[in-house]
Amino acid sequence: MAEIVIMGAGLGGVIMAYEMKDQMRPEDRLTVVTRDPIYHFVPSNPWVAVGWRTRESVEIDLAPTFSRRGIHFKAVPVSGLDPEAKRIDLEDGSSLAYDYLIIATGPELAFDEVAGLGPQGFTHSVCHIDHAEQAGAGFEEFCKNPRPVIVGAAPGASCFGPAYEFTFILETELRRRKIRDQVPMTYVTPEPYVGHLGLDGVGDTKTLLESELREKHIKWIASARIARVDDGKMTVEEVADDGAVRKTHELPFGYAMILPAFRGIKPLRGIDGLVNPRGFVLVDKHQQNVKYPEIFAVGVCVAIPPMDPTPVPCGVPKTGFMIESMVSATARNIGEILRGGKAKFQGTWNAVCLADFGDSGVAFIAQPQIPPRNVNWSASGRWVHAAKIGFEKYFIRKMRKGESEPFYESAALNMLGVGKLKTVTQD
């Protein structure tokens, strides 16, 4: 019998549990350990922050579903990892031994890297459901006294989609409340240009997103480094290509939502050979760590080098479909190893994204996510908003049912040519 442990139960961890259960042998045991027993559909957080969704509508109690699938579940935070002893230590004083460990923790939010940033400072976030609820409460207060709004991302951020989404969702809600004319809006981003997305763009996202910002009368500052945030004022340095500060902006605001940079969680940071200096897990093409081959990693916790250097640091996003491809490769690789084989599956790291703008949106497909690409496509329209709503309902439903990829989803993806696994090759 092999003890398989998944650390984390966000998007990557939950799907990982379902796919790993399908790939393991009957005698193996699978355990998921996580801080929060409730799964929240993170892509819905921008809607929560403007009152379009409630917390309860986007959450799933994992315990019943895991129990039904025969997956052991321990809702206790991890305090440490000893990869030499193959042991996870938990905050309740207990520990878990493993034969195979899959790290799917997601990131730690590095609000402290910018003075005054985050829910404990003067800006909001939509990275976590708790933050989204706080952002929603703050928005309701703001609407009683409309003032300028700033939305964007901090230096080193890697997940720009939610920042664009929230910008336009907020703009749509302000129009619905008939107060948009009282609210100047500015988008602030470390990206070298609007629509870069940490990926040097996908299709014509530069033109599409600049056009959307102009049409909605939203100003923007690219190559922006937020120096500090004070109550009602954000200091933003606009950086030139040579790294010099071109201009310093003192931006007043009554409401701000800024996505932070990410780093690896504290229990992982500093483990030589497992993580990079920011605590992200080092993996090979099979999602497997080289120094500790019994450890795999999927999702935002995975170390991916940034694209070409930019004046202000930008990370590479780990999008939902890309994470699902990591999961599929990992589950099959561990299944092969359990049966005496070796890791041979590789995720495609394709990206299929729907960015909702409240009453329209932008969609893109990048195959693979990191260029050069075989497919590099983007489009916009009202259909994206409807598609995002449909996807939310579908994804939450299949998570509640304990499914990762029903046969009809797999068939549809194959018809579109958007696969999760590369062709299997023997090294």
C-alpha cells in the first residue's frame, strides 16, 4: 500500500484528489490535508465583491464529497515539511507520513512587500473569498460617497486576469447604480503594456484591452511600480525601459483593489532543492521534483521562470486549464510509478480563459500558454459574459459531484483540439 498525500484543496488540489483517486490502485490510500475544509470557486470572487454572488453560492463543503469518493480528509494547516523523512507536520501537533506527496497549496499573498497594501492596509483584494467579502462591504460604503477608483496589480504580480475582470465588472456596476459619472477610474499595472498578462500577450489582447479601457473612459499606467499606499493616496512610479523612474504619480482614491505578488507558503520556503528563493516548487516536465522524486507539484505553487525581462517585474500566471493539465499529467505519472513504471506524461500547459467584463468580456486560447505557440487566439464580445456564467455553474456542479473531467467534457475538448496531455514519449 502506498500513502499518497495532497497538500492543499484549492482548484488544483481538489481536481488532483479526484484524478488521483481514479489512477491509484485499490490498496493505496489518498489523504488531502488543507487549512480550509470549504472549497471556494475563486474565479467568482470579483462577482462576490460587487454583490453579484454570495459566499454560499460559490462554496462547497469538501468533507461529504471526499468521503463519498473514499478520500481521507484532514482540515488542519500544515506547519512544516521534512522531505528527507517524508513527513508533513500539522499545526495540531500531529504528522502525516507519505510515500508520494503532491503539493497543491497555491500561494502566500505578499501584501507586506508594498507598504499599506492589502486588506490590513488601505486596498482590497479578490484573491480569497474572505477578501472578496471585505471588498464587497467596502464597495457598498464607497457607493455612499463616490470618489476615484484604482484597480490593478502590485510589482511582481503574476495573475492579471482578475484585475482586468474586476476593473470592468466594477465599472459595469457603477453604471447600473447611476454613479459612474462621479467615479474617475485608473488601471495600474506592472505589465509593460496593457494586455501583456505576464505572457507577452495572447492574440491581440493589447488592442482588445486598450480598446475596452478607452471605451469605458478608464485611464491606465503601465510599467507601474506601486511604491506605497496611504489612506486615500497611492504613490505610483512609472518606470522607463532602462529602469529609471520616468514619472511619479500621486493618485487619490476612495476605493482600490490591487492584486499582490505571490510567493510560496512559509512551511516550504528555504527547503534546498525543493523550492526556489521565493518558495515556489521546482519541478521537471513531469511535474516531479528532481531532488525529491516522490514529490510532485501542481498549480500556482509551481516555479515558472518569468518571460523576457520587463522594467517592472511580472510573473507568469498559472491559469485554470493550465493547472488542470498539470493535474492530469501528475495523476497518470504517479499511477505509472505505482505499477512499476516511470513518469512519462507531460501536461500541455494550454490556456483557455474567459475574462468577464460584467456585460461583455475577452476570451483567449494559448497553446501552449508560454510562447512560442501553436495557437494564439483572442476575441471579445457579450457571449464571453454568458460563457463565464455557464462555466461557473458547470465547474461547481462537477466539483460537488466529485468529478474531474466527465467524458463529454473530454470529448468536447478533443474536438476543439485543446488537450491536457502531450503525446506520451519514452525518455
